Amino acid sequence: MSSRTPPPPRAQPPPPKGRGAQPFVESRSNAPAYFSESQLPSCKSGFYTTQQEKTTRRKTCRFLEEAGRVLKLPRVTISTSMVFFHRFYAVHSFEEHDRFEVAVACILLAAKTEESPKKLVSILQECFRLKNNAMKNKTPQEGVKLDKRGYLDMKCQEYTRLKERILLLERVILHTIGFELSISHPYIHFGKIKKMVLSNELEYISSPGTQLSREEMGRMLNQLTQYSMNFANDSMHTSLCLQYPPDTIAYACIYLSGQFCKLRPSGGKDWLDILDASIEDLASIGIQMMELIADKKGMDESIFKSIRAELDKMKKKVEGDGNAGTRRPTPSSAGGDAKRSRN
């Protein structure tokens, strides 16, 4: 573990919301119009390449996931800790702060924010043990003393130092995120799934036009919701929460889930007719998600290839049109828009 001392807290404005927002941009910088991972502090300084930045975020989020499981924290608390982590390193470089210590402080703060508080000693000990188990082949650091269970000896020098740093980093995180503690996640927008299923907006590709029974609709609803939840959980391992609002991420998760469940919009409609998202957003989020889960065990390669091909096609269409973010000019969507305007 690093012995770096964090710099004093710097007041930061609350992270902007909405598409194109750049929470990592500070007032002294000349900000480009849209989010770019190459402009994140670690990449901008040359400390990391964009791929190393992605990998580091994913590794740390997996750590947060496992720590949350061991600490028996609710899913929303784990997700909030990841959002805090992403926002923190959207302002600070990984070179400045030890990511393990920042992650521990994010868990501590998220647990308080989401009303599932844990004692600092419990969080610190469980997180240290997880980290230490992953570094079994490394020589113990000076000042570190462990008990028989692999926890830090509370009387050793490292425990005192780590405790003080976590408490200081908690304050640094608060200043960095502008004390914005109310975090909205994609999960709250999955109520749209029930509406789509019950109003027969979706059908199985293998049996188009078939009227589903109540039991079949229930299975479709459960399956689509579960996949969407899984995709939303995975999205937390990326910087998507810095790029898009939670509702847009949720709709992209529903789209991907529909592909995995072999569903499509009924009545000749397309996904853009029933989801409030643009081609650009679906393509961008979908491709980032596909890159994340491509190497997962048990991944159906054929599904991955078909979804990736469709997303690439969407992306090329947007680039070809030179009108990013617009809906496809299909007869069904045009009719839907006209109907909405009349109402």
C-alpha cells in the first residue's frame, strides 16, 4: 500500500448531469464539448493510456463489488460507491491517490449515503483482507501486522495510518463531488419493462404475432428484467455514469436484454419507437457494454457477434448521416411522432 499523503481537499462544482456532461473538467481547463476518456486526468497527464484507465476502473469496481458482497451491503450502495469512485477519478489522477484507499473511502461514504452504514473498522478490515488475499505472493509491507484470520492488527502502525487516510479521503471525495450525494441509478427506470410487456409491445422473434398467455408474459417480464439488471450492474464497471444520464443507460440495458432474450418490438416497430433513446446513444453504450462482457465465461459468442454487428451498423448510420443522436426515419417512428404532436 502506498504511503502517499492526499493533498488538501479542493472544492469542486457538482458534476454536471445529462448527455455530454464532463464531471472531470475543472474551471481552469479548456473543456471540449463532449466527454472523452483521453481527457481524464490520468490519461491527460500521460500516467495511463485510455485502455489502462478502463482496466484500472474495472479492476477497482470488481473489488468494490466483492467488498460490498462480503460486507452484505445492498446493491444500490455498491453501485453508489462505484459512481463516487468514477466521479473522483474524473477530477483526480490515479497517480495522485491510491485507488484501494479511495475505494474504501467510497464504500464508507456510500454506506452512509444509502442508509446502510457500516463501522469504519469493519469496512477497513474486510477491504484490507480482500486486498491482502489478492497479493499473497508479495512481501508484507513494513509496519503491517496481521492476525490469524488475515485482518490487520489494530495496534499496528499500518492500521492507524490507513484509518486516518480513509477518513481524510472521505472528506476529499465529498469536496471533489461537490457534496452531491443523491445518486440516481438506471434501476429506477426499469419500470418501463413491465409497461412494454403488459401492453404487448414486445414479441419473441421465433414466434412473431403470437398472443402470449399471462404465464408467458410473466416469464418474459422476469427474464427481461433480470438481464437488464445484470447489464446495469455491469455498466457500473465503466465510465458510462460520467457520459450519460441513468435513464439513457437503462434504455440501452433494456435494448441489449431484448437482444439476449431474442425479443423484438411487435407490430413492425423498431427499438427506437418504444425506447426514449437515440441511435447514437444505443450504439455508444451498447458497444462499450459489449467490450466489457466479451471475455466473460459462458458468453454466447453468436449473440455477441449479432448484437455487435447491429450496433456497429447503427453507429455507421449515425456517422454517415452526420446527424448524431437522431431517430431513424422509419414510417412507424414518423407516425408515432406525428401522433404525439397532435396530442
